[in-house]
Amino acid sequence: MIVTAIQKDVWLLLRDRGALISLFVLPIIFIVTFGSMFRFGGDSGKPRPIPIWHAPGDARGEAIARVLAATEGFTAVAVDSADEARRRVAASSNDAALVVPAAGPVELVIDLAEPVQVRGPIQGALTGAVMRAMAPAGLAKLPPFIEAKSPPGVAKPLDHISSFQVTVPGNAVLFGFFIALTTAMSFVTERRIGTWRRLLAAPVPRWKALVATLVPYYVVGVAQLTFLFGIGALGFGMQVAGSIVALVVLSLSVVLCAVSLGLLFAAVATSEKQLGGIGSVVLLVMGLVGGCMFPRIVMPAFMRSLGHVVPQSWALDGYYDVLVRQGTQVADIAPSIGALLGFAAVFAGLGLWRFRFER
């Protein structure tokens, strides 16, 4: 009986094209879109072009252009005039430009209205390049004054981190939690058409009937994450820096949390319309706060802290460690796994408390 009920739910889900598109196709579209928009490290394709103008034969300007061309991530593009350099930045053709007058400070042309998270790295890197070019010869040959190192206890990251290392897990978690909506919708639909009442009339304990309805969506959720991470690795060059076991355990915890949230949705929803409207908004807000659509690292401190009130942020913290930090094991992401299991227990507990079999 239980196996038959599971097979029935899987068959119904496979016939639901809308659910399959939202769980499997839309995430791929979002991964491609966000992966193309956000470029991190080695997959940027080519250095960022920086227009530079200086008077012909100006030694200072030529030195700055040489250093800029040798700086990782930048390339110097000579322009005919200072106004041309400024025009390119004003037209958003380039992010920044350098104007080197015959005397006085070098002009860094950059839109000061840009957020500091966007403007700061470019401004700092170009300032450093100009300072190196203008340093006395003896000073320029000295060893570097600053050496970047990770603190003790923080694993070394992968070299040349791809944007898809971030966008694949972000969208996998965002759409992975939509299995909660699909799970809840199945309960509401079966209550409306009467199949839930017939299932309760069967000679099986009610808890088995409930589990039989939840299990297919857990299996589909696992298949969804397996599909998305497989596409990420094979199609977009996503790497797994840590343990595959850690990735599997974390993903199983994410799906358990999502299905438990679906049980809670099913317990409080009274109609498909209500569930489709409110449930979708709740999941999107949780995804936004949790960093699925906008990386939490560039959020204000308050928003980064607020993110921990939703399970998505814990899932993304764990995925970031597994995918980016070399040698990450299950023990290293235990806080993320524990938080996800804690959220799952709360969602399931509230769902069982509010669930009415006879409704």
C-alpha cells in the first residue's frame, strides 16, 4: 500500500510539467544568467580595460601604463585625450580611467555614486598601481610591504574561483526549497479531489500515509540537487574543493529541511490559491535574505546577521566551504548541517502540530 502511494505521487509529479520546469529548468536558466552577470576571478575572460591618457613622451604616464599593463586583472588602453577617457567612464563603456597630467596628482576617473562594494576594489587596485609606478627606483625593488594570508584554521581556497562556484549553489538552494511548495500543493490538491480521504480509509496507520506522501518529494528533491550540481560540474566547470561526502550529507540535509517546510505549509494552507500566492513570496524572501540571489558577503552587517534566521544562509555557508575551501570535511560544515537539521525539526514539529488529517 505504501509503495503504491509513493509510486502514485511520483507519477503525478512527473506529469506536472509546471512543477518539473520550476524544479529543473528554471534553475538552469538562473544559473546561466547570474553566472554570466557575476564574474569572479579566473573566468572573467580578459583583463578589465582601463583607458589612460598622458602627454606624448611623459615619463610618469608611460611608467603608470607599464605597471597597469603588468597588474593582474587590468590592461592599459591608450586614448587620444583626457576628455575621451572621462567620456568613456561617463558612458559606462569602462569602469574607470586614468588621466596623467604633466604635473600634479593623477586623476582617477570613476563614478563616485557607485556602491563602495563595487567601486572600492577597482579604486584601491588602481591607486596601488599608480603608487608602484611613481615610487623611487630603489623603493620599487624592495620586497612587498603586505602579504595576503588566510588566518589559522581557515582552509586555503581554490585558485581562480569561477562565478559558477557561487551561482550554482545559490540557485540550487533557492529552487531546491521550492520542493516545499510542491509538497504542500500535493496535500492541498489531494484533499480537494478526495484522494487523501481515501488514503486515510486504507488499513494503514496515519503516520505511514503521511510518510508515503512526503517520501516521493524527498526523492525528487535529492534528484533535483544531484541534477543541478551535476550540470554545474559538467556544464559550467564548477569544482568541489572539499569532500564529496560532505557535499552529499549537506545536500540531504537541505532537502530534508525543504520537505519539512512543505509539511508546515500544508498544515497551514487552506487552498491552492493561498498556497501559491503566500508560499512563493515566503520562499523568495527567504532566498533573498539567505543570500541565494545576492551574495551575503556584500550585504550590510545587519543583513548578514539577519540571514541566519533562515535555513538558506546556513546551506550556502556550507556549500561555499565545500566548493571553495580545499580539504573541507563533514566535521568542518557541522554547524551548517546542524542548523539545517534544527530548522527541519522545527518545521516538522510545527507542521505535525498543526496538521489535521480529517480536514
